[in-house]
Amino acid sequence: MEARQPRTLWRHGAFMKLSIGQTISEQVSRIILIGLPIIAIEMLHATSAPPGTECGSATNRAS
């Protein structure tokens, strides 16, 4: 009788889909976490100061 080799998770289609989906999700989350604030700052022509600081100083000047 032949000895069967154990099947690994990498041979299961459902596990491969889960693994690939999880990897893509993590990478997109990292891109958004880092890239979105940079894009917003560039589009608004903001300085490197935190946006909350600029909003707070604008309301103090108006009063």
C-alpha cells in the first residue's frame, strides 16, 4: 500500500483565495494609510503642520 503524502493548505483552493485576498487587503490598507494623507496635503497645498493645528489657528485669527 502506498503511503499518502499529507495535503498541505496551499493545495486547497479556498485557502489560496483567502490567503491572496488577505494579502491584497493588507497591502491596500497600508497604501491608503500612508498615501491618502500625503495626497490630501498635496491637493490642499498644506504645510507639514498637522491639519488640526491650521484649523485651530484660523478660528483664533477670525475672533
